[in-house]
Amino acid sequence: MERTPLPKLFCETMREMLSPVEAERLFASLDGESPTAVRHNPYKCADVKPAGEEIAWSRYGRYLDERPQFTLDTDFAGGAYYVQEPGSQFVDHILREQHVEQGRILDMCAAPGGKTTIYSTAVGEDGLVVANEYVRNRAVILADNVRKWGLGNVVVTNNDPSHLAAFRGWFDVVAVDAPCSGEGMFRKDDGARAEWSAEGVRMCATRQMSILDEAWQTLRAGGVLIYSTCTFNRTENEGVVAQMMERYGDEIVEAEPIHTSEEWGVECGRVGAFQTFRFYPHRVQSEGFFVAVARKATDSGCARVTPKPRKRIMTDAVKADVAELARWVKTPKQMHFAMVGDTLYGYAAERYDEVRALAESLTVIYSGVAMGQIFKGRLKPDWALSQYVGLRREAVACVEVSKEEALDYLRKRDISATQFDEGLNLVVHNGVALGFVKRIGARCNNMYPLSLRITNL
């Protein structure tokens, strides 16, 4: 199929940035094939060594030799891995180099959720990630991916960045993967080529700086700022970072050194206190990516401020409900159960007050783990509970099904009841949980969410 030509002005800019010879190498790579890479969920496949060549800067990343049909892969459906560009996985390396192992992370522009799941994995079940997405339908997709990843440590919000800024000094790490002109996606997306314009680049840079202004307010003294784009031009990358240095001056200091290997092919640079990293697809087996990292000075005088609540939407679960919910999770004493609307949720007890503060001031569309609803003293589980890594599988009959049966289940088709126990069952394939069914006599009620079902043949 004939490709949309690369924008002429983009090509001129790249020749000036690189060199005429190297720019031609870049253009040739943008007309070539994209690598396929995934990142495995260590909480769901800890005992399995994933196939594929390791991605050097990502603990759980692998290159695949060919691109499978992911929608028909039950491991993908069950959150055992996430499909993600290799360059984007570099934020995992940044967190390790900054020794981020727990605490609070804000992912300001989070959809569809790839980096959110990296942050969720990095801080573990005792940490907290706030994943914000301004566009509502993208926030819904983000929430689905968070449920599927299954750590129960994410709050998904649907807010303008200015609303998050009210939580001053709250976060140990703030990540802004900013909306951009998308030049780094020119190999994968002809639409990005067709939509590109110089005016679009300037508009993106203005928006990026606006988001960073709001994000900076939420970062605690000593906290780490990660700014990234999937574009090449300096206007949206080094130019925006330089504006940050001009605006906040001595408040920005160097982060811990982030080490790379020459073999990786990553271009390392610096803008003031920021360390910068560029991924060019003719040098690195990745799409285009840019990231800059710095810290907020410890003497910046940034005190933590929690805004006053605007509403109350969470109430503690009653004692009888807590007893029923407790038998469904591995560590009930470390969890706090609450009612939100008509659904019961579970949270890490140490983070519950923080989640409640967020929910009382922001538009939260998902948080913790949705447990489900209780009828006559028994839990009708939400699909999210099947994906939760803290699910106590002894609470329900677990049935290992064949690949064909698993795909029928994911298509939300009728499946044979004979192999299931009467009542609730957890559907499992290759050890990965897919969801619940309920057997009632000779028939089986498929409880997989209609919105997630596989619709292709």
C-alpha cells in the first residue's frame, strides 16, 4: 500500500537537526516496518519466563519476532502483558535509576494506560498511582486497562490538569506524557503524517507548557518530574524543557544520574538540570520517543495541600459485608472496603484516606478494585475482581478451560455448563483468569463484560 508522503517542512527540519545523510536514514526507517513489543505483568506471570528478546532498558519488556492477533490471545485478555512501544518502556528504567519503589505517582496524561501500568507495577500494591485523562472516552479505555492489569493501586480521574493542581505537593513522581504532534508515530500511522502542520507543533508546545505548569504544582519537594513526547522536533521537546528552566529556575535540580549503554543507541543530552533521552527509529529498535527528567529542589518550600472536599461519595462497608468481602481476598486485614454508588470496592488500607480525598474533589471514574454487589449476604463479583492479583481463588471454583472454550467465553457466547460447579466459577486458561460464570442447573451464565467482548470471528 502506498504511504502518505512525509510532510515537506518536517523533512527540512530533520535535515537541519540531524544532517542530510542521517535524516535520510531516519526517513527510510519511517517507511519501514515497526517492531512489535510487549511488557509482561510480573504479578500475573511471575513463574513464567516470557518468550522473545529482552528490551535492555525494561525489566519485563520483550521484542516479538512477529505480531500475533492480540485480540485472540487469552493471556492478553487476562492482563498477563501489555502491548507497548519499546521506547515508552524506558520510563521503567528511569524509575529504577531514581529508586522509586513505592509512594505516589501522578500520570497526568495517562490514556490508554501503558505507562500507568508501568507505574502501577513499580510502586506495587502498597503504592498509589493517579492516572488522569481529560478526554472522557479515552479515560474509559484507560480504566479498562487498569482493571485488567489488576494491582488495585490506581485511581483513574477524568479532569482538566488545573483540577489536579489543587493537590499541591502531593506526589513523589509526576509524569507528563504530553499530547504532541506525533512525529514519532509516522511509521505506524499515516494519519499522523496527514494531520501534521507547523502550526500544530506550535499549538502542542503551548499546551504542553500549560500542562507542565499545573503538574509542577502537584510535585512534592525532592520529587521527580518526567516529561515525555512521541515526537522529534525541538520545539515540543528541548524547547518546552528550556521554558521550564526559565520559569522555575532554582526550583529545578538534577535528578539521580540515569545510566545508559552506547549499545542501546539512545541519544543522551541535557537542558539545564534536565537529563534528556531521544529514541530515533533508525538508531533504536523503537518508534520515536523523547523524555526529560529532573527533580524539584528539596528547599522549594512546596508544602502538601489537600483541597477541601466538594462531595462525599464513599461510605465504609457495613460489618456483615466486610466479612463476606474478606473471604475473597488474600490479605483482608490490609484492605479497607467501601461502598461507591451501588458497588463495593477494596483499597489498600494505608491509602484509603488518600483515595477518598481524591474522590471528594475530582471526577474519579475508577479506583482500587471493584468487588461487586452483595445480595442476601453473598457477593456477586464484578469482573474486575477476577483480574485482581489479590483475589483468593479458594473463594470460588476455578475451572481451567481449553483455548477454544476460552475464546467462546471472551466472545460472550454460550458455553457448556458441564465442567462448572453449581453457582459461581472463575474461568481460567493457562493459569490466567478471564472472568466469572454462574452455572444454574444445565445452563451457564457468561458474566464477561459486554463492552469487552471479542467481536471479530
